[in-house]
Amino acid sequence: MKNVKVMLEYFYPWTNAAGFYYAREQGWYKEAGLDVEFTVYDPERGDTLAYLARGDADFGIFPSNRLLVQREKLPVVIGVAAINHRGMETVQTVRSTGIRRPADLSGKRVAMNPTPRGLAMIRQLVKADGGDPDGIIIVNSGARELTPDAIAAGAADATFGSYWAWEILMDTAVPDEERIIWPVDEIGAPPYHSYLLGTQEEATKRDPETVRAFLAATARGFQALAAEPLKAAPLYERIIPYFPASLIERSLPLIAPTWLHNGVWGVQRTELMAPYAEWLADHDILKNRDGWKGAYTNAFLPQGE
């Protein structure tokens, strides 16, 4: 049995990893001769991509934009499967702020992690709605996602970043009718894969059989749950018992449709990678707008290229 360490994309597991955990519970990794361990990163040691680049994990989940940025300096990690086929971030606010459309964010305080990509995104969303992006007042909230309660209490006027299939679903004292939530891909964001699954490019050459076996079993997990998402709910009682079951049960049916395109799991799509790379280059986040072409491969998926 070959031990395989898989690093997840966040500070803790959430429902986006359900296909992995389900494949393990069903014994599909063991059938492939793999003993799979899931882990999360220590922020002081870097994100998932940093761990993969050092060889401290075998596979990992990461945002597609970060892969493209990393490969310009360190072309070590390659995408081998897509996890999500749409953006999951949102802009959220509450009615008491007076904000009714993205353009209204001009002159307002927006709490977010002010990365180059995040700043470019919020500016585009405001501009796309006819607002003045130079008028946005950024509140640096770091990795913390502010709640609607914090907005209502005056910590900021709006937030950018919380996922419509996760943080947005968490309990809040603010009534639903007082909340305003805009998924970014509905208000002007470019199309993109939120998350990819990757490994060291050298591993695809050194041990292609393991890459193929891992992806085949993983595809079974995600395909099964895409059809019946709530089958994964009992798993999360053990994985993240500190979150209420109601959150898991609301999240799974929302996130599951993002895992497939035309009924198939894993295919990294040119129509999502190319425009996103162009957008990142247009905003000086990437230098090489064609770097995406060597950043991923679908060759190890069950259906191949």
C-alpha cells in the first residue's frame, strides 16, 4: 500500500473536499493500492502550493490563479484536475448600509484580504456596474471573513470573499431579508476554476501510475456525490464536528454542481483557464499571459485528454 498525503485548500476541511473523503470511506483508494491521508497547511510554512513545491505533500488543492503566479517563478507544480468550475466568492452587505448594487460600493468600506488579485477583482466588479473603483475604501481583514453581524455593527460596509456555499450559509443574527449577497460570477467577474488539484510535475513523470490511480478513485468519489450530495453529510460529523450538521446539509447540495462539467469530473477547461490568465495579465498579476498553456494537464484523468 502506497502512502499518499493530500493537502486541502483551507485552514480546515469543508464540504468542497467531500469527494475525497467519500472515496476513502468507500474503500476506492485502497482498491487502487493507496493509503490516503488528508491534511491542512500551517500558514507559517506557506500555503498548499508551497508544500507541494517543497515535496511536503503528494497532491494538493489550490486556487488556479495562485498556480499560474507560482509557475512564473517556480514551474514545479502542475494542475492535474479541476475541482470547481465556477467562482465561489461573494460580495455581501446589509440593507442598513444603503448599498443596493455593486456601484454603490464606491465611497464605502469593503473588508477583504487585499491581495493583488482580490483588489483587481473588487475594482472590476464596481466598474462593471458603472461605479468608481477609485472610491472604494479597503478595510484589511486579512484571512478573516467578516460576518453580516460585523457589518451591521459597523466594522465595514460590505465584504468581499466569503463563499456562497460555505461562510454565507453560517448562522447570523441578521435576518435574511436584511442581507444582500452577490456571487462574483453573477456581477462581472471573469470565468475561472476556483480550485484545482495538482502535484509536482516531476511526479507525473516518475510515477504516472499513482497519479492515474489517485485521480480515478477521486473521480468516483466526486461523481457519486454530485448525484447524491447528502451521502457525505455523516462523514462530516467526524471530520469537522465543530460545525453544525445543518450547515453541512445546506452546503453540500450547493457546492456539488460546481464539481462537474457536462457530467464529468476533473477536466481543466481552456475556456476557463485562458480568459482568466488574460485577465490576470491585464491587471499585472501575471507577466506571461500564455503561461497557462503549460500549467495543467488532463492526461491523467480517467477519460484522458
